[in-house]
Amino acid sequence: MSEEPVWSVSEVNAAVRDLIENSLMPFWIRAEVGTLTIHRSGHVYLTLKDHACQLRAAYFGGATLCRSMNLAVGMSLEVFGKLTVYPPRGEYQFTIRTLRPVGQGELQRRFEELKRKLAAEGLFDEGRKKPIPQLPRRIGVITSADGAALRDFLQIVERRFPNLFIRIYPAAVQGVNAAAEVAAGIAFFNRTAGADVLVVTRGGGSMEDLWPFNEERLARAVAASRIPVISAVGHEIDFTICDFAADLRVPTPSAAAELVIGRREEFLTRLQRFEKDLKQALRWCWQQAQQRLKRAEQSYVFREPVHLVQIKMQQVDERYERLQRVLGRRLEMNLRRLTAAENRLEAMDPQAVLKRGYALLEHGSGGLITRPEMVRPGETVRAQLADFALDMTVERIITT
């Protein structure tokens, strides 16, 4: 008879681990937190339980999220992960990949549904977002009057720009009335024109805590604001519908203060640089002017100004005489041309021709006779001479 195999504990645990971890795909579990340890290493160890059973669980690297959602014993959770085995103790446990409070799945569905609806309407389009003013004179802050978000915002502003004018509109940032109160704050600043930029802000929290900033009425109030709106809600990992509707989203309240003040500081830095450049330019212009003045002082113009005037006067006299000579020559030529023209006109004068013995023959009506067919025998004509006229009768017409 062959000898039966003998397993070590490690081999058994390895076999169980292989069986458990490869037999089930990752899945969701709904349970209540029975015990909870948030380790300084950043890992979270807890017990998941229902009315009858419990299951050990581990959430590696989940300390930050669990603290932000104020995870505590007795809280109902929905966790997603897979069954694993911890070989050193021979125990199986649930290794969590993500978790959420019970009901958050429904909230997430409503969040995505509203986000798609408003995006289809164009509320999130970049083209409709208003620019944030570079140098706001008045900042409107809408938040809880006693919240940490307001304290963080004011501390940064007070430390770096204590003279900045800030108006605070107290509003609930959690609970059933929060969305309406924040929307009323936006409407107030728009109605009174009381700010150049608005900051809607609150600290971090669970999805339920931040839910007022996912409500449709607040998103529409943000989008309809004539004053640019900065959304600074929650932590860096949190996103709300308000963030998408706002003209600018920043991860934290402190980041909102840094943004507003940073723009102011950037402007002051540029202003100081412009001032420095302007001084250098003015200094250069002054030096250039001094050099030109020195050259001018040494110039002949300033050393002998009367002599220069005398030279110009002499040049004027010479040009005058030259002009006289040119005009004289042109006048003699024009006189000769005029005389020749007069002689030609006199030679062509009909009266001068008549004085040489010629005559003009005219009809009795006064028309000149220039061709034989213009007169008939027996017709009376007049011969016009230089100083007298003769009336004659045509006896015959002789052509040559």
C-alpha cells in the first residue's frame, strides 16, 4: 500500500488561497462596519458584518478617503473588491478596492444623469464661460460663516493682501436648504452688483455632504450669473456639478484665495517690471538728449549764428540777380515774337488789301460774290474799295 501525502500548513494555505482567489471575480458587498482601524501606514483594517455574520476586510492605501468621509463603526457601506487569503494566519478576508456609503450608488447615478442633461444643454461649454478678472476690487464669498473653508480663505488673503475688499454671504453648505441658500447668494451679488468675482466654497466631505452642489437649481444659478463664479468645493479629488457649471474650478478654498491673490501679485510684479523698464528707458533718453545738447553746443551754428544768416542773405541776393537776368532775356524774346505776330496780322487785314487797289464784290443783299455762278447778267452788284464803293450792273460774265 502506497504512503499517503502529508501537506505542510503553508501548502494548505496556498491551496486554499488559490482556490478562493481564483474562483470568484470581484464583487460588491453591503455591510456595516463592526471594527475599524486606520493605521498610520495609510492602510485600513475593518470588520464587515450583517445581522448574523462578519468578515475581515483590508483597504490598502485607503486611509485618506476613509478619513475624508468620516468612516466610523456602525456606518453602512457598499464595498467593492475580492476575496483573498492572508497566509500567515490562515484567514481569508475581503480586500477592498473602493467603497462608498450606502445610497451613494443612487447618488452617483443621479449625478451622472444630471451631468449629461446639463452638458447637452450647453451649460458646461467653454465658450460660455466668463473670464476671471485679473484685478478684482471686490470679492464675494458664498459659504458657511463659521466653516473652515472661510477661515482658510480669509487667512491667506489677510496674510498677503489685507486691504482686499471681501463681502461674505453666509449660506448653509450642507443639508436640504443649502442649494437654495447658495443660489440666493449668487442672485444677491448679481442683483446688487456687489462683487467683481464670486467664490462658492466649502470644505471636503462625503458625497452626501457635497450633494447640494450637485443640485440642478444651483447649477443653473451658477451658469446664469453675470458675475464670474469660481467653484472651490471639497478636496482635489471631489468634483461637483457646480464645478462644471462655474467659470473656473479650483480644488480647495485655499486654492481659490491663492488664485485671486496670485493674479493680483502677478499684476503687481508686471507693474514693477514695467516701472523698472520705464525708468531705464527715460534714463537712456535723458543721456541721449544730453549728448545731443553737447554736440549742439559745439556746433558752428551756435558759435557763429550771425555769419550763417549773412551767408543766407548773400545767397538770396545772388538768386535774385540771376532771376532778373533770366526774366530780362525772356521778356526780349517775347517782345520780338509779339512784333512778328502783329506784322503777320496786319498783312492779313482785308482793309490793307483793299488799299492796294483790290475790291470786294457784294450782292445787293450784302453777301460776298466769290464764284461766277453766284451772279447773273443784268444784276446790280456793289464793289467795295478801300475808301469808297461803286454800284454796278453786270453786262456779261467772263470765266478764265
